[in-house]
Amino acid sequence: MHGKLVTFVFLFSLLVNGAAEPASNNTEDGFDENYALELSQGAIGREVTDQVFERSDGTRGRLSDFGGKPLVLSLVYTSCNHICVATTRNLARAVEKARDALGADSFNVVTIGFDTRFDTPERMGQFANMQGIVDPSWTMASMTESAVQQLARDVGFTYMPFTGGFNHLVQTTVIDSDGRIYRQIYGQAFNTPLLVDPLISMVLGGEDPGMG
């Protein structure tokens, strides 16, 4: 357990700038990284509430539509020119490796724009195109402000406005087929096995190497 915590803290140090409701115990700039990590880790095992979203093509869906398969969830804001771009591109590479190992239809991916002022369905579609996302099981989506705030609480994602953008936790959340949070992954350039291993564990069964 100690080794796993050290790994999370190391990955968290790779985060950052770049959120819904501010965390308490904030630092001067309003963002306490340690507290954000604590909230994120505390969400593991929690069931994600069913929120409505709007896809980049304008159609609507619900998070429960992804039930029955693992779901990889990321939150970004489209006016971010560095962190969110790099994180999404790295995630795309990891997703491709996981697809190779498990099959094209073995899990779903959804990216939600949390800056509800600007992250419209159209902008989410443009963001996907700019990052080269063509995976048919990867949904780019928008939500209302209240839905984003609830989702952020569910998955332990901390974000808040800051000069020129947002400070936020760089977090990818892995959700199991029953809608419960299974794993949190941190950093914009995380190692591929951090995503692939838990997906293999959920899809094929067996011990997850990262949970020991």
C-alpha cells in the first residue's frame, strides 16, 4: 500500500495547471494539490451518478449508456493549448494499445469538456479532430454546469478558474462495468500499462498488477 501511495504522489507531481468547486485547504492560488489528490483517491469504489451529456454530433446520451463495459473517463477544457492536448494525445496512444490487447469493442472512452461556457458539442468535435481521435467507441461530449459539477464530485476531480484558464487535476478515471470507480491515473504522460493493466483485469479477469 505504501509503494502504491508513493507512485500516486510521484505521478501527481507531473500534473497540473491548467476546475467545479474549489477544494478546501487551498493554497494562495486557490488550488491545493495534496487535497485534490486526497479527494481523487477517496472516490475509488464510488458509483458514478447517471448524468446526461450531449455528443459532438448534437445527440444526447447518458453515462448509463456505457454500462456493461469498462469506461475510461477524462475531463478537459478545449481552450487549453498544452496540458489537455498532451494528455488527450497520450491517452489516445494508451487506448490504442489497450484496443490491440482486448479488442475494439471491449471498453468505451468518453471525454467531457468541463468549461461549460465554451465547451459546446461543436467545440468538442473540433477538439477531437485536432487530436486525431477517430475511435468509434470514444465519445466527445458536453454537459450542463450542474452535471459537470456533480460528475466532478463523483470522480474526485478538482478544477477551478485561474488566470488564462483553469487549475485542475490531470486525471484519467477508469470505471468498471457496474459504474464504480476502479482506478485513477494521473499526469499528462502516464505510462501505458497504468491504463492497460486495469482494463485487462476487468475485461479478462485476474489480478490487476497495479492493485497489489
